[in-house]
Amino acid sequence: MEVWRHTLEAAPASGPFLVTLGTFDGVHAGHRELLRIAAARAKAAGLRAAVVTFDPHPAVVVAPQRRPKLLMTLEQRLAAFEAEGMDLAWVIPFSRAFSELSPAAFLDRLRTVLSPVELHVGRAFAFGRDRSGTVETLEAWGAEHGCAVHTLALRAPDGGRLSSTRIREALDRGEVEAAAELLGHPYTLTGVVVEGDRRGRHLGFPTANLAWEQEQLPAFGVYVTEAFLPHHGGARLGLTNVGEKPTFEGRRLTVETHLPDFEEDLYGARLHVRFLHRLRGEARFASVDELRDQIARDVAEGTAWWAGRKD
């Protein structure tokens, strides 16, 4: 997949394309359906499929006090776009000046660069200054310029709206299974394993301390996770604690994963942690022995859950 990281003024002209527009935080199940439909129609028509997205997230610029915690890094979004069949990803740097563009000015530049023959967007898509551009704006512009506009209602399995905000709310409650249903896959944290305080090893349950890259975390607690370790044989059971370790008067937020029956040194390794099931919330224990006993119960319960899932 070709990637452009250009402003509207600097982007090379390269159309025609079949185009999808959006921020796509999380690239959830609805986003993926939208991308797949666009990719399939482009292939059938002998065209290339382009996704136009923005970085940073528009709220970072126009409403920093309400900026969301992002579900994905830009590189993860790009990988998801490629997986769903996009031929080009145009990442437009979102700035204050860009946010002031009228819908017409944005669409005219889009036409100059990509010459879209179709536009595919979610039904709630809005763009341009003060989000004044709507699907109706797109449809009127498309009718004038010979560009078909297709919309998709992004609906969750329960019939409610499917949105990145709803996924963040589920994660804030620790409802990782609900988040996975909305995403279409388990929520995943990625990063490099760094040295921690080694308390897990002293307790008899060594952990991999993750320097995570995403902004959104699940609620504090203990989770059954699936850990992917490059060059270590694929997915493994993990027990992951998200929190501040209150038993040790912790004040630093950590994400630590215990891998049962795994003894190798992981410092510097890249780790992908997929959140499958919440065992309990974070708790403060009266003693280290009490904590050790609880961790042993967590490992036993998590192992049983994992085995039941695999049956």
C-alpha cells in the first residue's frame, strides 16, 4: 500500500480513485466493513482504492480539552487499511488552518488530487469547518461532479450505534469482551518489554512490563490475555495486570503480563497483548502473602478460562 503524508497543497495528483474518508480510530468492525466494500467495488471497477484519513485526531486541534484516548497508533491504522485492501492511504496533517477549510474547499482539492469516481463514508460522517459538511453536502457535490456517494450505517451487533467512543466507554468499564464485539477483534496493546521493579519475580510470578503505545487502557484490574511474541511460537496465555499496584503504595501506572510456564528473557522484545476476559478489579492487599495467594488464584482461574475457550 502506498502512503502519502502530505497536506492538501503538497499532495501529488494521481486519480482516479474510489475513495473512503474518515478518522478511523480503532478501525472497528464498522470501519472494516466500509473499507472492504470500497476495496471490492474498486477491484470490480478496475480502480485503485484510497482511504483519506487525518493525523493527529481532529479533536487534538479543535477541542484539546475533549481529546479522546486513541485506540490505535497511526501505524496500526495504516496496517489495518492495508489488510482491508486499500491501495493508497493519504494521511492529511490535521492543523488549525486545515480545520478552517470549508467543505467545498476540501472537496475541490480532493477532486483535483484523487479524481474520485465514488466516495464511501459512514452515515454520520461530518467534515469541514465546524463539521458543517454532511452526507447531504457530499451527495450534492457528487451529483454535480459525477461522483457517486455511498453511505453505510455503522451498527453494533445489538443494533446500537457503532463508534470509537462506545468502545472507549466499554474499556473504561473493563468490559473487554464487549469492546471486542464492537471492534471485531480483542482490544490490543503493543509495545516493547522494559525492565520493571521485579516484584513479580520475587512473588514467584515474573511479569513482562510493557511500554505500551496506545493511549486507551482497559480499567484497572486483572485480565486473561493472549500474548503474541515474535519468534516465540505464536499466541500464549497471559495474565495481565493494569494498574498502580496499591499493595506496594504504587503511584506509577503499569501494564504487566505474567506468562505461565515461560522462562525466557523478554527485555527489548516486542509484545502484543490482546485483552480477552476480566478476572477482577485492582485491589489492595493487607500483606505480600495475601497478594501472592490471590495471584495464584488468578493464574488458576485464568488458565481454566483459557482452556475452556480453547475446547
